[in-house]
Amino acid sequence: MSNQSEWISKDFGVFKLRFRPYTLTLGHVFTVASYSRSTTPVVLTELEYDGIVGYGEASMPPYLGESQESVMAFLNQIDLSAFNSPFQTEEILHYIDQVATKILQQKQP
């Protein structure tokens, strides 16, 4: 995926979520017994509330079994419109866990 990808934006009223794929170039080659790599795919994220923006990233090293596409599909399923404050941390994380569990159950045969 190109580092020139556009941000995907989701507006939930008081929250705004933005994310995009990015290929992170490592400062040094990372090597384990079976392979070496100099880049790693990530998904950059921004979560905005009341003009304040928090930044994050999700890294997808090969051994985790996730991809930029699977992370972006997960983020596309998130709907924060039921929440009105970032201080509802427990409730928001519980909701995120429920979404993740539903996706995992759909993947199982």
C-alpha cells in the first residue's frame, strides 16, 4: 500500500476517527531466525474530540496474522456515536471488545 493513501474519516458527532495505511521504514533492519525486514505495515489513527486530537498506530508484523486491510475493516465497523465523552473509557473499551469478538466469531467456520 502506498504511503500516499487518503485518510478515511468517520464522524460520530462529538468524536471523529481518521485512519490510513502507511508503510513504516525501520531505522535498522529487524532480523529474527527465519526472516529480516526493513519496513513494517501500520495503520495510522487519529481520534478527535472537542478539537483535541490523539494519535496512534497499529503495527502489523508478519507473525500477528493481521494486515492493514483487516485493521481498516475493523475500524470501519466502529461506531462511537453512542458515546459523548472520552472519559467513558470502560464503556468504550467494552464496546470495542464486543465488536472484536463479533468479528472473530464471524471468521470461525
